[in-house]
Amino acid sequence: MFTERITESTAPEGDFTRPVPRRRRGRAAAVTLAALLGAGLPAVPAAAAPAIGDTVAPAADRVSPAAHTPRPKPYPTVLGLPNGFSPEGIALTGGAAYTGSLVDGSIQRVDLRTGVARQFAPSPGPGRIAVGMDTDRFGRLWVAGGGAGFWPGVRTTYRVYDTRTGAKLVDVEPAGAVYLNDVIVTRDAAWFTDTFSSVLVRVPIGDDGSIGRPRTVALGGEWTAGEGLNGNGIAATPDGRSLIVGHTSGALYLVPAGAHDRARARRISLSGDEAALAAGADGLVLDGRTLYVVGPTGVVDIRLSPSLTAGRVLGVTEVPGAAWPTTAAAFGDRLYVVDANFGEDLVNVGNPDATFRIVAVPRP
């Protein structure tokens, strides 16, 4: 849901045309599909020399041993989930996608190579759901647990799981938070957005993997507190020094990660087709200076300036067959997008007959 430092550039603020090498975030499992697809191919034995007296076929009639090597199946582009599951967030690591349920907080693990989905973690109990998620460098899955803002009776929590065993390691209800929506994990902290409050929740992570106590960081500066809904998606630069926070209004903000009790947010100035963000900024994926913003209409592609304080909307990529895209994670040259299929007035959340999936699209 990734630790390379973004270097400073002397390009002018509005220069979005200079080529920048693409980077891979750890959250997106920075491994090319080509490398993975080739990893399991058997070696082709060298052809033995013909024995004396053997009949050797003409070169044109010979069949190369490589011709009999089965080609690996392409990774599926649609990953099915159980009916009624109601996913929202996604995280990728170790060749698998993790997504959680808005109904009971259980988590599914989907093999990207085969498309097979299996339960990774059962429901953590009453009043627990799963929204946004991300993984850290210690092989753990962090899950934002929502709150009562949308769903009566749901407790405002976050959880941490061991991706190797599925064991739940942490289940915390942070003071001062209302609805934990999304999470991004940097080298030294996990950051949660709060949709019903103008704060972020920061949970420190030690060099030894120890998890500290949560604290709230108030958002100030140019941050605009809306009536009701506020922070939604969140991303971080590879060095962990800056955060990009998406607002449900579609606005994007650059937030320093070094703040303690209060952070001065700066609104990112956008040009191009700004209307593409009118439906909100839900899931965010930052790849170098390219920001992907997921919303109900698809994936919005934004080219950011070197300082990340300005950006140009380049276009929108539709997600085939998706009724309501919410979040995404990058893997190789693909974005894996969750189709939450909310339905009108969220009628499909908890509907046992509703269908859900994760859809892979090429990066714009």
C-alpha cells in the first residue's frame, strides 16, 4: 500500500516535460513482470553430438529443444474475490495482493501469478472492518480500520499483521481519531488519514521494527477542512520526507513528514483537466514524479513538478469492467485497481450477491 531519495532539480516550477527515470516503490513490489515470468523457466539442455552412424536431419527439419519449452501463462488481468466481500484498499508484496473487507475486516490474499484468492486473516471480531492498507520493510501488513463515521458500531482502529503467518500483531484504537481511511508506511512511520477530522495519525517504527505509540498531527497551512469528509488517499516520497494527501473534494496537498504536532500543508497547484478529480482523490500511487489518483471514473495520471508543489493532469485511464474503482497499487508495468462496486447509496456493501474484483491495467 516503498527508500530511494528524490533528488533536487533546478528545472523551473512549471517544467513537466523533462524526462525522469521511472522508479518503483517498495509498496508496489518493485520487480518487473519479465523477471518474475522468467524466474521459473527450466534450463534448456545443450543438444548432444550425433553418434557415428546416426542419421542427422537437415537443418531446416530440425526442431530446437527451446521450441518445446512451454511458455509461462501471462498474469491474469482480473482477480476475482468472494461474492459479498466488499473490498476497498489494497497492498502488494511478495507477488501477492492483499485486500480487506468493509463488512467484517477479514483479509484476502490473491496470488498475482495464478489469480487464486485465499483467506489470509479471519474477521478480527465485531466492530472491526478493513479499509486502506500498506506493507512495511519488516514483512508486516498495516490496515486502517475505519470508524463509526460511515458505519455505526465500527471502532476506530488500526491493525498490523505478519504477512508470513497471518498472525495479528497489533490492534490499537488511537485517541483523537474518528475514521482511519488510508495508510502509507515509510521507513520510520506509518501515516493514516482521518476522513472526519483534519488530522493525520502517525505511528513511529524503530530501526529494529518496534512499533511506537500513535499520535495525531493536525493539518494546517493551506489545508481546507470540509464539512464532514476530509482526508482520503495518502502517498509518500521514497525518502519519507514528504507526504501527498488527497482530499475527498479532489484537492491534493503536500505535507512535510517531519512535523510533530502540527503540519503546514501546501495545496498542489494543478493544470490541465482538473475536472478529472472532481469525484475525489481516493487511492494514491506515487512513482517518481508521476502521481496516479484513483476515483470512481478511473485512474487520473498527474505529472508533478520537481518540487511536487504543482502538477499537470495528463488524462484518465478507465478500468475495464470496474463499477467503482477505489484504490490501487503498482507492480511492474501494471496498476492493480480495486473495484469496490459500492452501488448507489452503498447498497452493495454487505450484499452477499454482489461481485467484486481487482483489475490490472497498464500504467498510463
